Amino acid sequence: MPDTVFFRLQNQNGVSYLMLMFAIVLIGLSMTVAAKQWKTMVQRELEADLMAKGIEIQNALALYSATMKAGRVTQAEVYPQSLADLTRLPKPFLRKAYTDPMAHRDWEYLRGPTGGIMGVRSSSRAKPFKKTDFPQVVRHFEGRASYHDWVFQHPNPSSFGSFPFSPVQAGTPVSPPPVAPQPILPLHN
């Protein structure tokens, strides 16, 4: 009888060890799944932040250009030399000079013909989650393969009737489409 009790205790120790190993494997697998979901959630939030900050910079570039070229004889686009120029008083066009949320460093700048910043883009080559249903001001992002291909610039390719399907190269100016003259209508009192 004592041999039977001893045999059962040894048998139970083996089962306990096996159950412990099984529990450790299950915890490891669940942590792996949780980590993947967390990484996806963080990337989606960074992507939304990239979109918001990029559109804000794009709008600031447009306002800066419109303000700076007002009253000039030539109507060529005017671009700031740095994002910090957009934040300066007396009329700041941008709340602060943002950094690239995806790469966690400065943006890649697209230089205009005069050397100013006509646009920004992320240096991240990661694949975006969002492929369609972009806001109207950035609908030219549809089908782009990486965040690096998302170019926030002025003039904006989405505001034209047709937009390029290849990424804009750094330093390549994008000219606006020709504008047809509008007839002057008389005012009626």
C-alpha cells in the first residue's frame, strides 16, 4: 500500500508540472495576440495623428502663400523657409511646428522652385491601414503604398480636377491648372 501512495504522488507531480507548462504556453500566446492588437491600435492612432497634422500644415501653407502674395504684381506661390515661419507672430498660421508622428522626427520637406517649403511628408515607409475614404483635401492619397507617399502640399493635387497617381518627388513643383476668366456680372440694387 505505501508503494501505491508514493506512485500516486509522483504521478500527480508530473501532471502538475504539465499543467504549469500548458498554462505558461497559453499565457505566452495570449500576450503575443495582445501585443499585435496593441501595435495595430497604436499605428492607427499615429496614422490619424499624421493625417490631422499633415492637413493642418497643408492648410497653413495655403494661408501663408495667399497672405504673402496678396498685393503683389506676380501671383507666384510664396512658401516659408521653415515650419517655424508658420508659427511666428503677429499672424501665426500654425499652432506649433509639428514633428512627423510616424517617424518621431522632423518631416521630409518638399522644396518649391524658390527654395521654400511647399509640402511635407513622413519619412516612414510603413504600410498604412487607410487605403480609401480619405477626406476631400487629401483624396489623392487613395491607393498609396506607404506613409512616405502621403504628401501634404500646397498647391494641393486633390483640389484640381485630376490628380497624379504617382508620388510627387521632392523639389518638383506642382503647378495649378489654368483658370478660365470669369465674366463680371453687374450689381443690381
